[in-house]
Amino acid sequence: MQVGCGSARITPCLGVYMAGYFDDRFATAVHDDLYAKALVFESAGVRAALVSCDVIGVMAETVARIREQVESLTGVSGQNVMVATTHTHTGPIPMSSVAADGGITARWMDEFPSLVANAVAIASADLESCQAAFGAAHEDRIAFNRRYHMTDGSVRTNPGIRNPDIVKPAGPIDPEVAVVAFRRPRGGNKALLVNYACHLDNVGGTELSADFPGHLATRVAERLEDSPFCLFVNGSCGDINHIDVTGARHRHGHEHARWMGETLAGDVCEALRTAECLAISSVRVGRAIARLPTTDDAEGADAIEVQAIALGDLAILGVPAELFVELQLDIKERSPFPRTIVSELTNGCIDYVPTRKAFEENMAHVTAERMSGFDHMGYEVRSALSRGYLPGVGEAIADTAVGVLRDLRG
């Protein structure tokens, strides 16, 4: 297989509108730069691209523009381009509507697709023969399910550190740190693809930052002799974040993001020690449309694209939603591929998609009205209801995803 890697700086000007919270925020400084990072794969005449952007999410219309420009610049079919986002809450928000900021966000949005396409173009010009290996590490110290059963019978999101009314988490995490190493035949890692599921809302404030994936890439380059290119894709973390409610590890801000990145870098090194070679005889891309159960007056999408890139025995699956982690675990369990990576908020953004179980736990306490502040009694479910999504929406996406994977596996 031929593999190429490339990156483009996408850091906007100061004053850009920032994403992630209920209050308007505008960037006042740059803590660390934001990037679009791309990997291009080619085998038997088929070429595909995976690009990951340090933004909170991207709309399907923007993905279409990126794909058009990639095809124009590189000849890679736009249908074979997967556009992921890390979901950093300390970056710009490339959506269709933003607060008035003197046009800074609008100008950045205009150039964003070309910046991303340039990263793919750089990767396309960087192709060289590589062998692939897959490794995994177990990491349960930095991510936590943020929904909890309480003594009053309710299920609350982020109920507070050391809240005495917490009974237990309402769901699991996915502790797998998945690492795909693309190795040169003469030795050394050319590039790494890293996948882990945790919200990127560790930093806060008004400094632009890639959050923990930025620190991860820096530390991996420092720790490994070949300083490989490192592309991070976020797993399904609609109900997962960094807050340890026991208070055992109380960090915050850039310090916490750095600690998470350094911890994951150690996990990556551990995974590489036991990585096993992948047999890759082909590059294939598949997709399907998931039909979503919605109300008649839904404001959200009633259909979304689910896409997968198959590299031999490895599948990279992209979904345009903040899926609950149980849906990711279900997809991976049912996948016909020996190794499956799930990338959330990919090729679009339809916001939170809870499980049917989560709907049942929270619907007695929430309404479908839009929120003006954080709703601890069922933030994710209320967000889904406000867009018109009905119970079963997550399971519908998971079923479509598994269907795509089965079709690709043949």
C-alpha cells in the first residue's frame, strides 16, 4: 500500500467566534495552532483520503466543498474523502450561522475548505510504500462516562465532583486506544493513526487550542525516534468526558489537556510494542444513507451519510454525530472486520445521538425546548429532542453502519 501524509495550518485570526458553550466567546490568543491533517491511501489503483480537522464539527455542505476541491487538486474522487473533526471546544465553529464578529469567522469559513484540501494535496504528493500494523492499549484513567444514576432515581449529566447523591455511572467508556502504524519497509514509522473516545472540552477560556490531541502529537514525535506524523480521530464520546467525579484527579485547563496528551502518548508507545501486521491488499470505500426516526416538524436531518474506508482487515467508519459510546461498542462488536475504528462528527454534524436506553432514562425530566444553559437532568437527550430525533435514532445509525461494514467486507 502507498501512504502519504500532509497537514495545513487552519488557525484563524484572533476575534474569531469560538464554539462549545452557551455563552458567546471570541478568541483572544493562540495557545497552540490548529491543523487539518490528512492521510492518503492507495492500492491497486484506488485512492482514498482521511482528514482530521481541529474544529468542533463541520456541516455536510462544507464537506461537499472540501471534497470538490480535493478532487480538483488531486484527482482523488470526492466520494473517497472522509472529513473528520476532533471536536475541540477551543477552536472556531465552521457552521452556517455565527455571532457578529466583524466578519472574521465568515472570512475564515470561506478559506477553510481550501486549507483542508491543501492538506490532502500535500499528502497525495507524499505517497510511498508502507506496511501497516495495528496495536491497542487499555486506558481508563482519563475518560469517564458523564451521566450518573442519582439517589433520587434520576440520571444526571455532570452532577458535580464528589456529589454525595451519585450512585454509579449510567454507562461505560471505551478504554481502547487504537493505533495504526504505517511503516516504511526499511524501518521506522512514517505515520500513526490514533483513535480514542473522549470529549475535547478540557481547556475552556478564549485561547485557541487543539486540546489533548495537539499535545499527543507533540509527545509522540518527541518519544519515538522516527518522529512520525500523528493523526487523531475521536471516537464516540457523546456521553464521555474528562471529569473524574471522585475528585481523585483534579486538573483543569491546559495542564489537564497536556496530561491527557502525555498519557495517551504513553499508551501509543505501549500499543506499538505489541502491534501486529495488517494484511492490506486493497483500499475500498463504502457508504450508505441512514434514515433517522424524527418528528414531523424536526429541525434536524432525517437522513445522514455513513461512510467507511477499508484497508484490508481494518475498517475506519465515519458518522456525523456525537454518538453515545455504547453505540460505538455495539458497532465494533458486530463489525465483520477484525479491527474497526469509529470516528465521530465525520462528514457532518447532527449533534447528540443517545441510545434508546438514555432516552428512557431522561425523557421524564426534559422537554424538547431549546436550552439556554446546561441541563444537568438530561442535556444530551434534551438536545436530541430539540432537533426532533426520536428514541431509536442511535440504533438506526448503528444498524446502517454495520450494514456498510458488511457490504465492504463482502
